[in-house]
Amino acid sequence: MSRSLQAHKDYLDRLRLAIKRNGFPTQRALAEAAGFSLATVKKFLAGKPVDFATFSELCRTLNLDWQTIADLEGRPSPATQPPNVAPAAAEYAPPSGTKQDWGEAPDVSIFYGRVAELATLQTWIVRDRCRLVTLLGMGGMGKTTLSVKLAHQLQAEFDYLIWRSLRNAPPIGDLLTELLQFFAHQPNSDRPRNNLPDSFDGQLRCLMKVFRNSRCLVILDNAESVLSGSDRPEGSLPDALAYSQFFQTVGETIHPSCLLLTSREWPRKLAALAGETLPVRYFQLSGLREADGRELLQAKGTFTGSASDWLT
């Protein structure tokens, strides 16, 4: 492969659309998020050659498949994409060899803002190898959507990826069994327990063995549903202590995998394990920037208002 690549001329418009679609207000914002100079980004967007590493990283930042975008010598000219087209299905296809189960994860093909948040979380999980990360924020803040968008960006880094919602507070035994069946390539099996341990301790030991032997990303949404919060007495939820032990074990045991939680409240027993440079961290999510909020509203319809109305 050549040491440099350039975008195919028929995809230059799609590149420019991808900047806005991924929440970058300017080319400079894209350059800062990807860690390249503005001049390099302008070359890339103009279809001029840049080195392979730069080309592939910019495509990744824009959630594009570099092999689709690149002007590879000898391939036929791609069909021009119409404007406002949704991201191609191939851009969200799992990498070869990666086993994934997205459960009821929402569609995130329309996504605005959160560029800095995505960059920080990706750094924590990929570079810093965090074992447990919790996304904290009020209801409706966008934690679920952000977790799915982040998972799409990280999918190539993992051997296994599974997304599950804890909204209905599933029993801990059911969740661990489902996870172990997925890792054993036996999803939705009718055989009882599939020779898996019946006890919580046995299931947790099996899961940690998988976490040590493979690089797994497990996303559990609405974790507050299975925790005993500050306004509830300890043990008011039948499996609250077991879930806390599960999270704590993942956080304090050495392994190359990552458990990502979204929650309205901080799991109290993780406080002693968490730190800015430790493998257990939490990210407090705030609201969208005003400009990103405007774009999101404009995608829903035509709205007008004063500056104070938009800020509100």
C-alpha cells in the first residue's frame, strides 16, 4: 500500500457533509479533535495526498470507512452519494472477527456535538486502558446515545462488544448468564444455563476469566436501576449488593477489558477505586452546547426564537 492516500473526488462532498454530521462546527474543530494541523485537514478535504496514518485517523474521526473514501488505484469510480444520505450501513458493520450484540441500542446515525466528550472517553478506554468507566448525568442528558456512539467508534479495538439496558432491573444471575452465553457463542440458547455455574460467585469467576483472556467491551445502560441509591435503604433492591460486587470486581481486577456504565447516580462502592489516573473513572455529562442544540432542533423541524430563547 502506498504511504500516502487521497480522497476520491466523488467523495469530497460526502467528507464535507460528514464534518457537520459529526458535530464539528468548523474544519479547525475537526483538526483539534483529530490532533492534526488545519493545513493537513484542508489537504485531506481537498482530495490531496496525506500519509496513510493521517488519512485513516481522519476518516475514523468522521465515522467513515477509509477504504470506501480513498482513491485506491485501479478501483472503479464510486457512485456519487446524494446529499443528506444517512451513513452507509458498511460504516457501522462490525470489523472482521469482532463478535457483537447491540441488544436494544438506539440508532445514532443522527448525532450532534459531544466531540470533546467522545475524544476524552476514547482516550481513557483505548490509551489508558480503563477497566470501568461510568457516564453520569441527569435523565435525558444523552448518556445512552453517547454510549452507543462511543461504542461504534471503539468497536475495532475489541474482540467482543455487547450493549444491554438495565432499565427493568434484570436479576444479576440472568444478566451474567446472558453475558456468558454471548461470550460462549450461545445466545438465546434454550438449554438451561448451558453448563454455566448456577451461583453468583461461580458466574462472576467465569466472566472475569473471559475478561482476562479477551478484550471485551460491555456497556450497561441505566445502571441506577440496579443500585441502592442514597434515597433507598441498602438492600431495598434484591440484587443491589450483587450488582455492586460485580462492578467492584471488574474495577479492581487486572484485565484488558472495559465495563462502561451509564447512570444517574454514582455507584457508591466504586468511590475508593476511582481517580483521574486510575483504571476506574467517571465522566460527569453536562448539556449540549447551544450551537449543537440548535442543530439538533433544526433536524426535528423549523424553529425560530430570540437569542435568549435559543439559550434556554
